[in-house]
Amino acid sequence: MSGAYGKYLAIARAAFWQRLSERAALIGRIAFYCLILLVFSCVWRTIFSAPDAPGADGEQAAQRAGDYVWYLALTEWIMLSQPTLYLDIESDVRTGDIAYQLARPLSYVGGKLAEGIGDLLLRMLTLAPFGLLFARLFSGQWADGRGLALAALVGVAAALLLLLCYAAIGLCAFWLHDCTPVYLVWQKLLFVLGGLMVPLSIYPGWLQTLARRLPFASMLYGPGQLVSSPDAGRALELLLELGAWLVLAALLVLGLERRGRRVLELAGG
Amino acid sequence: MAQTLLRRLRSNLGFASELVSRQLEASFALRGAFWLSVVLMFVNDLIFFSTWWILMARFGHVGGWRLDDMMCLYGITAAGYGLCVVVAGGISDLSRRIDEGDLDAFLTQPKSVLVQALASRTQPAGWGDISVGVGLFALSGKVQLETVPALLIGVLCAFTTFVACGIVAHSLAFWFGRTQTISRALWEFTLMFSMYPPALFGSGLRLVLFTLLPAGLVSYLPVELLLHPSWGALGAALGGSLAYAAFAVWLFEQGLRRYASGNRFTVRG
């Protein structure tokens, strides 16, 4: 049993160290993280410093602007930590490399997920201190330590769910060959209905109701709001919700791989 | 001297328009892929713009910029960027070509290397950006018959600056070698900043946005020309873009003197 897990652990470890050597890509993500927080800290400061801003007066306004910067720091941390797993799987299917990988004594998609987890962990660990630094710098305030811990915990679960979703998108290559359109649609739905840049609480009522009923909200808005409103009960609720989605996503990935292999056997690798 | 320059410019423009029309014919030939790219980019841009719609629905304005002003700003950026990737789609991998010595094939032709490299590719998704730009101009209600010339000049200025900024960022490869990541990041950061109103940023950042990342020339000056047309605004928008373009061409030519061949044997059809 430990041998079976050991293979995947070794793949995850190798991916972790390999990505660590790709410094340019990491620096690019850190720079983007910095700029997006800078821009949105300017947006929130401008909005809340306006005399006609709703419910905004002096210190309270600055506090709210700061809370939104911390919210974005958390949601972007989850998004920017994601490796482009769907592109790797798509490339294996398109080039036919998958045929060689299927012969290995381990699950193809399991190996890819292990690689993705190694990559994801590296990015999360690298981006986290920069997120704290930039958010403190641009918001002018520290977030509640308990809130950060809860948000990080839920954030890791959300990131794992996202990774599984990317694997499912990549496996669509068995039928579509080019998965980018599926990825783009998924990504944009996540941006808007997940509340990547703007918390769902700001949305118009009808859109808020719709977004809260979909899984996207528990991936970004859920962990994001924990930073400024730490609530262990809510965190547990989110973890259970994400856990249920993780099980469903894992089943979907396994089902897609099984059906995809059948297509491959019929059409040839 | 002036006549020689003018003749050279006219000859290069004629050559570029021939190259672009051949590239467009090629991209229209793959009809399915073409329309898929266009529609997805259109949806992508609209979803991105929805953040502003959400913010304006809640707060009314951001630093005095209302939804219709933002439509003009975003429209100019989208149309300028779309034109840039349709007409000069080769810009996104210019630094790679320089670094890998891939300009050899262009050097053997009796035409401008820069024009050939830029117009060697077209990105159909750019039509989606252009469509969003046109749609937002129409929805903004700010475009009247008498402001159409200002709008067209504004879009041309945005287009010219995007191309020039790409040339400057990618020309770094002549001096520093493998700069693909940083060159692309500089170009994308310019695009990112050009989608946010200048009222958000302080004087220090604005200086950066008119020099290192010329978002000011891409959208702030053109949108000023559209919203408050005057001779001063026209001079600033046109003068800024043309001066930056002249600098970009000069920089590329300086870099080309340092260019080292890839010593590759390739055949171009």
C-alpha cells in the first residue's frame, strides 16, 4: 500500500524540485501578484475615499478598503498557484505521448495529479510570503491571524479542487484535441461567479443569489471572506462542501480517463 | 532626407499591408477555428468588463469615472490591442526569434526585417477584442458623428503604442538574450494598466505609466481626446504615440546591429 503511494509521492517531490529551478516563471507570477494587488488597492482606496461612498467615513472606509485587498490577496493566491495541468494532459493526448505513459505501472491521471500537486505546493509556498508582504504593504493593515490561518486551510482544499477540475478539462482532449476553449469558459465563470477580484457581497442581489448556489463561490469567495470574517464554523462548512465537490470531481476525472482510454484504444495512440 | 524617409515609409506600409492581407486570408481559411477564437475572446472580454459593471452598479463611479467613461477606456484598449495582434501578431514571439537567431530568413529579403517579423503572423482572437471595442463604443453613448474622427485617431494611437511597446519590450533580447518571460510580462502589464482609469494612480506611478509601461499613451491620452476633444489632446495623443513608435524602431535597429545568426538551414514557402 505504502509502495503504491510512494510512487506518487516521489513524482510530486520531483515536480516540486523541478519547478523550483524554473525561476523566471515563478518571478513572473510574483510580479503579476504584486501588480494586481497594487492596482486593486488603488481601486478600493479611490472608491472608499470618495465622499459619496456608501457607508464610508474615514477610518472605517480605510479598514474596508484594506479588507478587500486582503480578500484579493487570498483569492489570487489560490488562482496563481495553479499549474497549467490541463495543457500538459492535452499535449500528451495530442502528441500521442500518452500511449507510452499508459504502459507504466501507475495510473496516468494519478501520476499527472501527483505532478500537479508538487507544482501546486511549491507555488503556494512561494507565493504565500509575498502575498502577506504585498497585502500588508498595499492595504496598510494586518489581517487577523486566525482569519488568515482558516482562509489558508480552506484555500488549500479549494486549490486541490481546482487542480482536479483542470485535470478534467485536460482529459477533454480525448474528444476535443484543443481544450483551451473549455478552459477559458471555465476560468471566466470562476472569475465572475467565484468572486475573484470583487467579493460576491458587492454584486447585485440576483447575481449574488445565483453565484452562491454554484460551486465556484466555495472555491474563491468562501476562503476569501474568511480573512476578514474568521469563523471556524463557516470554515468547517466550507471544508465539507469542498470535500464533497472533491469526491465528485475525482469521480469525474476517473470516469473521463476510463472513457478516454477506450477512445484511444479504438482510434489508436 | 525627408523624401527618402517618406518613400521608405510608404514602401514598408505597402509591403506590410500585403503581408497582413495574406495572413488574414490564411486565418479565414480555417473558418471553424477562426470563429471559435473570435467568439471566445469576445466572451472573455465581456466577462472581464463585467467587474466594472458590478463596481459601478454598487458605487456609481470610481474616482469620477462612470460606466460610460470606462466603456470608452476599455473600448480603446480592446480595439487597439485587437488591431495590434491582428496586424502585427508576430510581436508576441519576437524576443524568441531574436534569441534563437530566427530572424535570418527575414534578413535575406530586401524589405524591413521588423515589418516582416511583425506581420509574419496574425492572431484571429484579436477580432474578438475589436468587436468588443466597437460594441462598447456604441453602448457608451459617447460616440457621436462629430467624435468619430477623434475615436479613430484614438484607436490608431492605442494600436501604434501597443506595437511600439511590444517592439521595445522584445528588443531587450538583442542585449540580454533569453528575455521571453520578462518581455511578455512588460507588454502584458502595459495592457493591464491601460484598462484602469488614470485617476486611480498617484503621480509616481503615473510617471511609470507614461514611460516604462506606456499605458498612458495606449489609453489615457486617446480617451482624453475622445471624451474632451481639443487640439491639445490631439497633439498629446498623436505626438506621444509617434514619438514612442520612433523610439521603438530606433531601438530595434540598434539591436539588429548586435544580432547574431542562428546558423540554421531553413526554407520558407
